Amino acid sequence: MDKVLEMHAITKQFPRVLANDQVDFDLEYGEIHALVGENGSGKSTLMNILYGLYQQDAGEIVVRGRPVQINEPRVAIDLKIGMVFQHFMLVEPLTVAENIVLGAELKKGLFFDSKRAVQEVENLSRQYGLTIDPRAKIADLSVGLQQRVEILKALYRGAEILILDEPTAVLTPQEVEDLFKVLRTLKAKGTSIVFITHKIKEVLALSDRVSVLRRGRKVGTKATAETDEQNLAEMMVGRVVLFNVDKKPAQPGPEVLRMEQLTVEDQFGQVKVDQVDLSVRKGEVLGIAGVEGNGQSELVEAIAGLRKAASGRIFLGDREITNSSPLKVREAGFGYVPEDRHRRGLVLDYTVADNLILGIHGKKPFVKGCMIRDDQAVYENAEQIIEQYDIRPPVAKQLARSLSGGNQQKIVVGREFTQNPDLLICAQPTRGVDVGAIEFIHQQVIAQRDQGAAVLLVSAELDEILSLSDRVAVMYNGKIVSVMSADEVTEHKLGFLMLGGRLEDYGANEVNGHAK
Amino acid sequence: MGEVLALLFNTAVFAAALRMATPLIFAALGGIFSERSGVVNIALEGMMLIGAFTAMFVSHQTGLPWLGVVGAVLAGIVIGLLHAFFCIHYRANQVVVGTAINIFAGGLTVFLLRYYFGAAGTSPSVPTIPDITIPVLSQIPWIGRIIGRQNPLVYLALLAVVVAHLVVYRTPWGLRLRAVGEHPRAADTVGVHVFRMRYLAVALSGALAGLGGTYLSIAHLSRFSEGMTAGRGFIALAAVIFGKWTPYGALGACLFFGYADALQMRLQDVGVPTQFMNMLPYVLTMVALAGFIGKSVGPKASGEPYIKG
């Protein structure tokens, strides 16, 4: 088959890293080509070069048989290349139609013809079956719909080559299914698609071919049908990866965390957590599944002392910690891996060593006398955690900012886990973390459980919930709608409950033939 | 009390309010264009001052006040481009650059005033743009006495508000302007030239602020005096925020501030201290910023330099 796109020996050097090292990539007409690799392996760089956001230092790009110089996005657009970015390129106060036509507006005299823009968007959305209200403001749309706008934006410009950079990172499982349907439709209409991801399941579910990058170099390209999960993971990480966390049945003990009728409001006075009763026992992992924004964050923050509870009570062991300060909660035996590691988990401009004592920096053995910092103890602590948690590069004096996402997360995990808390909350512990590090963090969570910690796991990743939890609670619209033991749970059932379905109705829905 | 009430609705006070508002309106529109493109323009004050001086100077040299208007606009564009160059090209802190321009403008105008006219404080009297009477409008009772006879620049300011609204909300350029000020990278990825848009917007901002200055020196008065803008650039900035970055909103705010200004002169006779009225625009702006009058949220990328790639 003919190639719509060929990239030959693309090399891109950034100040400190060689992001792409002689990478070859090609795309056939009407195929879905998955581009996979761990974070920092150079996938996005390669595609940003194709879209004209970066220029390659060496190498050649050939589009439809003709060598091209793409030095700005406009050139890429003219070559009918479209890109959907991981962080959406949408202007929030503008409408859907305005965003779609921006830069290629239709005119009526001197003026912008907004009526025709709306019409064109309606036509386009009908043609591709991508339902959307052209007059809605972006700020009012869900993440899934915003992504749809991004796709329409590319189609409006006549994109025949569509690049999607980690499009599923922000979507719920149902939205992912919808996206896949859309992409298959586009493929059927002749669009050639590059799909960047680090999730192997998605590669297998969607793509025709797959190319793997590792540390800026291409490891190989294969027909998807000729590969499998294990094989791809090995190509990505460079070693054998275990998927199933090896875990023994839980030995739950007494209750460690108990919430009674807990209600939490956000800063605007909206109820985000609505009279929740929930408890976590020693030696078990309780997973909270739910689409993001259903109150999980507020729930966790209320426990951690970062947000006031409007009513209700929280107990840690036999101490009440309702509306205690974060320090008090920590002293009661609490460890916390926050969902936003950059904002809450790390000080990016501190060294790894300093980050590893955050929160315990005022305690022995890190202070001598009454207030003098003991550097030796700080670095001994750092060396130990770096080794135990395999933080790379293993340099205690390096700034946290310079590490990859996965290694930054290992700093947080290492710091929190080594304090052996009675209660451990892990919120999205593997977000943006690559396969190798996910495996490691999962093993550590189970190790904490086996040492007797009560673990509360909040995750939007169903796989993670399913493979780690001993019990699963589903949160929807601020309420806990169901608590099940791990053996009653399936991915499908969770997805149904997460979107507000009721357990009684679950069977009925199944009969109606929910396509899988 | 009746005396005060009569004052509040006096047509002469309204007419004066419109005159006091005119320089603010020009400058505020300038502020809107700049901020909408993502560049904070705290230099409105300095741009007005240089505009006021240039207008006076050109009018003095040529005897043609309208040529003074052109000169002031060009001077405003030059200062605008200077501001843009440091803010966009060198990504300097926009507030610092703006402050520097204000200080520079204060010094430069004083220096030039003394150099050319040897006079301390004020320039000689120069030819001004005369007021005009609008035939039909001036015949309408009450309203006619307010807007029937005014300076052409007053009418130009009102017209500029309407044009600015159309440009910002109804043209492709305006759509791009708003996009660039909210999410420059998004605009960049669809082929909109972020830097070009910002340079244009800040230059336009300078031109409008220059026009505002013009009104002060060769329409409202017939001379330039040191520091004659007296903080009007900042009041205009307040009007931008108060008017939620929209031309009509800013017009309302400017009219209100102009009214307060006009009233102030009259109220002195009744015994209200000037300082109290001078304080009003700022107090109101703080009230607006504190969110009492709905939320006033500016363009998201305002004040942030754009770095390509």
C-alpha cells in the first residue's frame, strides 16, 4: 500500500536530551498507526515536528510522495495534517463554532460570518456523526466533548492525516469507547490516523500497526495482529514486565479510617461529598472508582485536612480528625500520595533529597538540637529511598523538576510509604506514569497493605482499581452508590455505575446488548 | 439639598462629564485592545502624555491642530511598538516595562517642553480643534444641550467605541485577538500569528492612548502642561477592568468617572472636598475587583509572554 507520510531519520536535540535519534516513521493511507513508548521516549516530539511546532535538526519528511519543509503549523494545515493535543488547544470563552473556524474564518464583507460558521459545523458534525452544539461555550463542555471539538477542528481544515496525542488520558472508559468508534468511522472514510498512547490495551483494541519508541530511538514497527501485550511492554520498557500484581488475599483487621455522614462543599458552596459513610480496615485496599469530578478529590482533601468538612465526622483509629490541620492528621499516622503531584506532592525546585523529607523535615533525625538541619541524615535518608524505590537518575542533589513523571511520582511514593503510615491514601497514584513504574508502584501498594496499612485508593483507571482493590466503592455525584467486594466486580459493571446507573438496573442494561 | 439635586441632573454637568470622559474613553479602548491580545498596558498614562505633548508641539509648529492629532497618533504608535518590543520580543515583565515608559514619558515631555519653550510648567497657547454644532441634534431639547455642541474628538471617541465593539466581536481579526489573549498556543496551532497580532494590538493601543492625550492638550485646553494627564491613564485602566474588558462596559465606566469629575468641580462650591471625588474611580475599581458587581475576569493569558515551541 502507498504511504501518505514518511519520516526518515528524524533527529531532534534539546538542550539536555536527544529527544529523537534517527527515528523512521511512516503512515499508510487509511490506517490507524499507534505510536507508543514510555513518557519522555520522544513520541510527542516526533509528532510536534510533523505539525511544525518544532523543527528537526536532521532528517526528512515526505508527504504524499513529496519532500516537505514544515516550519510552522500553517504549513502542516495546508498539507492536510491535523493534530489533537493532549492539553486541548481550545479558547474557553469562545463558542464551539468560533473555536473550530478560528484562523480560517468565513467572511461576510468585513465581518466574521458566525451564522455560516455554525452551519458548517452542523454539517460537519452530521457528516461524521460527531454530535455537538456549535453555539455552546467551550467552558461549559465536558472533557469528552471538548476533544470532539478538537477533532472537528482538524476535520474542518480538511485533515487527511490526523494525529492524536494521548487522547484517552483525560477520558472516562465510556468516552474512550466513543472515541474509538469515531476513529474507526474516520478510518473508514479514508483518514490516516496516528494515535499516541502509552496504554497497551488501546493499541491492541484500535490500531492496525504499532511503532514503539524508547529513549528517543525507534525499537520497531509491527502489525498489531502479530504482537501482544507482553511483547509490546517489553519493547517499551526493554525488559519483561509483570501485569498482574501478585497478591495474596487480604487479611483485614479493625477499622482504621471511618467517615460518618461526611459532607464537603467546594469553594462555591456546592455540595461535592454528600453524607458519605465509609470505612477502611487495616490490611485492605479500598478502591474508590468514579469519573473525575464526582467528589473524590474533595473527599480525600477533607480527610487530609486540606479542606473543611461541612458536616459529619472523620476518625483515624480512635482519634477524631475532623477539620484537623494537615500536620495533626499526619501525626495521627497518615500518608498521602496526592493526585496532583506537582501542586501538592513535590516542590519541583527543591532537590530530590529535600523532597524526600517534606512533612517530616522538622522531626528527628533530620534536625539536630532544636532547629539545625542535619544534612548527613537528610542525604542518608535520600540514598536509601532512591535505592529502594529505584528513582532514576539516582542523584539526591538533582532538582525534582528535572526527573521524568514516573520518577517524580516515585519520590512521593517513597517518601510517604517509608513512613509506614496506618492509613495510606493514594489518589491517582499512576497518572501519567509509564508501564515500568506502574508495575513497581502497584507492588509497593500491596506491600504496604501486607504490612498492615489501611489503603484508600482513588483512581480513574479501572484496571488499577480492579487489580489492587480488595473492596471497591463507586462514587457518583458526591455519593457512594455502591460498595462491593473485589470478586463481585467487573470492569463493565463499574463503568455502568460510574455513569450514574443503579445496580438494580444493571442486568437490564446488559440484556439490551451493550456492545463490547 | 435641592441645590445638590439640581446639580446632579444639570445638563451642563452632563456635557462636562462627556468632555471629561473623552480622553478616558480613547485610552480605555487602547487598554482593551492591548489586554485582549494578552499584553498588560500600564503605560497608557505615559502614552497619553506623549500624545498630548506631540499634539501641542505639531499644532504649535504648523498651526494645524488636525496635523497635531496625526502626530499624536504616530507618537502613540511608536511608544506602543516600544512597549510591545520589550514585552513580546524580550518577554520583559509587562508591568515593569509599562512603569518605565510612564517614568520615561514624564521626563521626556518635561525635557522637551523646557528645551523648545524654555518655559517651566506649561507651553504657550496653541491652535486648538474648535467645537462643532451638530445641526439637528442640537435642536433636541435637553439632549441637545448635552451632545449637540461638542468637540469633534468627543464624537470621534463615541464612534470609536462602536467601531471597537464591532472589531472585537464581529470581525475575524477580533476573534483572533480574543483567542490570542486567552490561549495563544491554541491560536498558534491553527496558524494565527501570535506575535504579529500582539504587536498590532499594542500599537493600536498606543494610537488610541495618543488620541486621548491629544484631547487634553489641543481640544480641552490649548496648551501642554507638565504631567497634565494626572493619572487619567490609570483611571482608564480602571475603566477597562470595571467594564469587564468590553468597549461598551468601558464606555459606561468612563462616563461615570467623567461624571464624577465634572461633579467634583461643582461640588467644591457646596463644600465636598475635591480629594474625595478624585478617590472615587479607584474605590469603585476596588469594589469591582472584589467581585461586588459580578465577576470581572480578564483575558487569561494577559501579562504572560508567549514562548513559541
